[in-house]
Amino acid sequence: MQTGSQQLHTYLPVLEGKRVGLFINHTAVIGHASLVDLLVSLKVNVTTIYSPEHGFRGKVPDGAKINDEVDPKTGIPVISLYGKSYKATPEQLKNVDVVVFEIQDVGTRFFTYISSMHYMMEACAENKKIMIVLDRPNPNAFVDGPILKPELSSFIGMHPIPIAHGLTIGELANMINGEGWLKDKKKCDLVVIPMVNYTHGDSVNLPVSPSPNLPNNHAIRLYPYMCLFEGTALSIGRGTDNPFEFVGHPDLKNQPFTFTPVDKPEMSMDPKLEGQKCNGLDLRKEKPERKIALKHLIDMYNQFPDKTKFFIPYFDKLAGTPELKEQIAKGMTEEEIRATWQKDLEAYKKMREKYLLYP
């Protein structure tokens, strides 16, 4: 399998003679070479770098706002699109003709890199810039979970898609354009550079951690369903070396495992339940399921002593619907809950077929 960025012969001609902006982070590598360093060495006129959540180098903790800077290696200005604004202004785009987006996604609606891609597509459409998406594999290439309801749209979920959308970033970019989801239904002048020898469902091990709190491929595969715990009173292991592989709370009893969240520079500062001994589960040896599994969420809810405090308001934004927490509170089984998703998922899958670049 070769990523879109490896197809240099396909997109270098488009960049020739252009002022180029790169919307990238630490995952934008070809082998061991950073895309920005490679393009500069090939005499491409890279004028601006744009960076998403976690920063250009991927070392800023989750949620921390990021300031503009200058890349010390190349001297190219770096504009943060996870600081004052999520969307590039006309002023921030005036020095580019084409924007290249090259960031590794993990296939879930609430991973913010795809929201950043949406806003850059919108900015390019409004300012008549070309946008090139260098496609990358989806390590969670399955379709499952509730569809986002429009009233719960936010930066952690902008599109009416399921939690696991089953698309590469290139396919999703085409869907955003094709379905008219950009502001005022504008169309981005979009070019997707596809991968070679990729099939949906291929077992993909990412060579570079996509974000500080997804440090290994096992955590990446647990993430689509374990991230729902971010919308509860429980810790999901932020502030440990194994986020998304631990889950627990001080008030849970008779649990087989304990951990204590602490500050982890470049990973998580002021983590939930910091300094408190949490009782819960160690999932490091659990085989991840290729679905939005609810068994742990339901089990932890049933064991939590004060159920009125289990869910926090953030949960509905993650789930994309208020119904999921209500279904769990009613005592519905995982199978019963999953059955309520199927009609919407079938409609989504039919729409998805129009945008697939790979079998």
C-alpha cells in the first residue's frame, strides 16, 4: 500500500509554479521524511504551514489552544487553526494558491482533524483556492454507531455521519463537497490523490501515533467506542501511559485494576480525576471489536453508584444523539440499542457508496 503523499508524480505538477500552503502535522511523513522538508528540498514554493489540534509537531495536549509560530527548521510561518479560530481567514490564505492537506485520521466522527479539513475546504471555496487531499488509510474502516443529529453539531462532530464513518479522509472530503455540507453549499476546488493497493478493511498499523493520547495501534482500535467514556464521570486513562486502554472511577467497587491519573507533559495536563485512585478495567489485552461496542459502557453504568452523575453533557455531542444515554438508562441491551441504528445506517451506507475510491 502506498499513501497519496507517496504519489509525488501525481501532484507535483499541480504544485509547479504555485505558492503552496501545507495543512499538516507530525503524521505527514513519507518514510522517515517530513512532507514539508521533502517538498522544500524539491524546490516547491511552500509559503505557509497550517496546523490542527495538538500542533504542527503533535506534542500539545488535547484541547490546549495553540499559538502561531515559525518552523525553526525551514523558517516557514506556521498558522494555528486550533487557537483563535478553526478556519483560515482570507488574510491567512492570501499568500497561497493551493493548500495541501496531509493528516492521518482514525475513522471516527469526533476526531477533530476531519473538522479542521472541513473548515479548510470551506475557506478554500470562499477564497478560490485549490485544495489537494493526500489520502491515507483508515485504521477503523467500518461503519457503525448512531448518525449525528444536526442540533448536536460541533467541532467534535460536524456531519450527519455515524461514529465510525468507514471512509478515508479523501473519500470524506468528496462526500463533504458532494453533499453540499460546506457553508452556503459552496463547492471546494478539490483534488484527492488516492492511495495505491489499498482496500477498506485492510489491517493497518499506523507508523506514527496520530495524536498524543493514541500512543499505539491497540488504543487506536479501541478508540471508536471507548471514547464515549469521555462523556461520563469516568477516567478513560488520560494522565497515564495507556489512554483509551484504561477506564475507571474512585467510586466503582470490586474492580480488577487500579490506576491514578497524573499530569503527563505533551500528553495530558490536568486530566480528569487527577491524583485519585481509580478502580476499573485494564483493556490492554482485549481484542478490539470492529463495531461501536457498548458492553463496557453499559456495565460501568450499571455498577456506578450514583447513576444521575454518570453521564455529563458532553456525552450527547460524542454520541451525536440524546437517545443513547436514555437507552442505557432504560436498561436496553446492546443488541436492542444497536437495532435502533440500523435504518439510518443503511441509508448512510447507500450514500457512502457514491464516494468510495477503494473496494
